[in-house]
Amino acid sequence: MGQMRAILAMALVMALAAAGTAAAAPVLMISVDGLRPGDVLHAQERGINVPNLRALVESGAAAEGVIASLPTVTYPNHTTLITGVSPAAHGISANVVFDPQRKNQGGWYWYAEAIRVPTLWDAVRAQKGTTASIGWPVSVGARAITYNIPEFWRARTPDDLLLLRAVSTPGLVDSLEKASETKLAQLSAEGEEGDEARVDLAIALLKSKKPDFTTLHLVSLDHEEHGFGPGAPEARVVLEKLDAAIGRLVRAGRKAMPNLVVAVVSDHGFDPIDRQINLPAAFVQAGLITRDDKDNVTAWEAGVWISGGSAQIMLARPDDAALQAKVRRLLDGLAQNPENGIDRVIEREEIAKFGGNREASFWVNAKPGFTMGGAMSGPLISPSGGKGMHGYFPDSPAMYASFIVSGPGVAKGKSLGVIDMRAIAPTLAKLAGTSLPSAQAKPLF
């Protein structure tokens, strides 16, 4: 995989050299995880006070909605945002790696080496630019990031901070902690305290390094929407605090770099939930998964790879027609009962149309109000642990993500309509004075 990325990076350098460059501006891409477009575009009607985000809309361009990638969860879509291609091409097919026997202890797709195509970081570095990132998914070990504090954890213990410091750019954490009076430990908080720390470090980074391209991931809104539901008072409070932090970041960034382009993006929308569909329990009953009395999987013929409101079905023998037929009968039977909460079951041809994982044999989408659960025993349907979820098929407007961009080269007050997420990376590449020839969509303007 490392050799493939080196070849792709070299091809990118050659393509950019042949194409030339446009007028360049530094670009700051801020991801507000789980930000629904209507919470900004229709903030007044919803009683949400977000003056800084509204100012970016009015001074620049905004999408009515962004059609995300399948599945509509954080890691695949953040990788689409940084590459301009679907998960089938970039290789990040879920948040967590497929691990049917749980040998990897819940490991996520943390490592940039897993990305199969060039990124915006690669494109900027190919033009001799500098890049920076704080908390961006799938960025551990990203060689094209000049200044990097990636998103990474393992055991949720204090040792995680030692790991995070070790995988960050040497010396960067120390210098930013000193400049911002913010400690790395604060990033581990899932609420707004963690995002305030990320913003403080980002401000110090923009002031001291003035990168040509910077990515920042803010997570607290997503956390509240999972716990309390989209549009809940708790989520609105956090969004308003994030708006103030973003305003502070934009002012500092534009003071350091007056021609800074600011893009605010998100990875998915949200749906309210109250029940979960425990497909693994049905697979156990059908003999497709074998477990011991401690719920350890000892053998499997078909695995359920859950991504929030949908699940990929992976077969141990993908070309086994008899196994395919057995799984198809099980899923079709479950879907025929409307009380089971299954919206659709699709197979490889339709999965390919969504740009989803080529190796999935089936993909199951839950109805609104339901999410996918992981219980291997007990009832098929049980109460959900939270009140909000995403991960559903991307053709649902509830899953639409956000895109706002403001700065040099962007028309003021322009509505972009509903856009394909794959168009965002080539658009930002163009504004940054480079290009992303591997992207699957053209720049928006």
C-alpha cells in the first residue's frame, strides 16, 4: 500500500506540473461533525443563534445539502472530503475495520496509509505548499501533512495521550501548547471543552506556521446529537458555542492570512432513533455466526459490519452461490415484516451505484427511527442506546451534509443547491491554486 501511494503521489506531481496552477490562497477547512445544513441556512426559523456561520454564508457560497458517501458515517466521508472520491475508490469503508472475531479490539481506520488515492494534502505539498491538520480522521502517519496532530485513541486511558503525542509531528504539540496555553489532554474531552482546545491549538498553528492548507475536525455537536437527538436543546447549545469558537478561529486566521479561504463542511446529517435492529442475533440463530457463552465469535460465514443506521454484510466466501442464497433468504424474510425496521436490502450492483465498498455482498438500511445494533442474543428489536444516528443510505435528505465557503474566488451570497460531496475537494484544490486530477467530480466553480 505504501508503494502504491508513492506511485500515486508521483503521478499527481507530474499531472500538476503539466496543468499549471491557478491563483493560490491559503485554505482552512473546518469540519463540524454532524452539522445539518438547515441548522445554519434556516437558523432563525429554528431558533438557533449562529452569527459567525451565517456571516460565512452571506459572504460566500453555501450548499442546500451535500450528498454524502455510503455509509454516512465520519471516517468514510472525511476521506471523501479530502480526496474527492467515493469509499469504493479511497478504501475507507466504515469507521471501524472489518473484524468479525474482534481480534483488533475495535480498531478504527486511523492510518493514512489505508487511503488508496491522492489527498488534498498531497496536492498542496506537490506544489511546494505547507499543510496542517488537527484531529482529522484517517491522518495518522500522513506524510503529506507538514504539521499534524491526528485523531487517534486506543484504550481511552491517559496512555492514549502519550500515543497521540508520539504520532504527531515531532515538537509540534510542545510549541502549540506553549503558544496557546492549551494542553493536549484537553483534546480527549468529547464535549465542547475538547473542541475549544482544538480551536485554540488551530489558532496557534495558523499564527505561527501560516499553512497553505489546514484541516480541523470538531466533534462535540455529533456527540450531543447522538445522545439527545438532532435539534435537541442540548445540541443547539453546543452548536451555538461552536459558532462562537469558529468565529474566533476565522478572525485569528484572517488576521494572520488576510486572503484566507474558509470552508465549513460536515460529514453527514442525523435522524432521531428509539429502536435498534440486532442483525447479529438473527445471524447467530441462522447458523451464520457461531459464538461462545461470552459472546466471542468462534466462527463465521457471514459478518454484520455495522455503520450506524446501515450494515454491510460480508461473506467469508463471497463467490459461494449457496451461501449468498442462504443470506439473501434470511435478509429478505426479515425485510418482509415491517415491524423489523428494515428499509432496503441492496446487493453489489446497487452498492456500486452508491460508491460503497466493492467487497460487501449485501447492504441493509434501517427505517427512520431504527438503527443497527450489535447484540448477538435476545430479541431482534430492542431499545436503542441513544436518540440520534446517521449511517443510513445517502439518498435520504436527512443525511445531507453541509458546505459553506467564503474568501477570494468565491461569489458572495451564492446558493450551490444540492451538491455531490466528491466536488468539494477539487473545488478547494482550485481555490488553493492546485488541482486534484483523481477526483470523481469537477470543481463547483
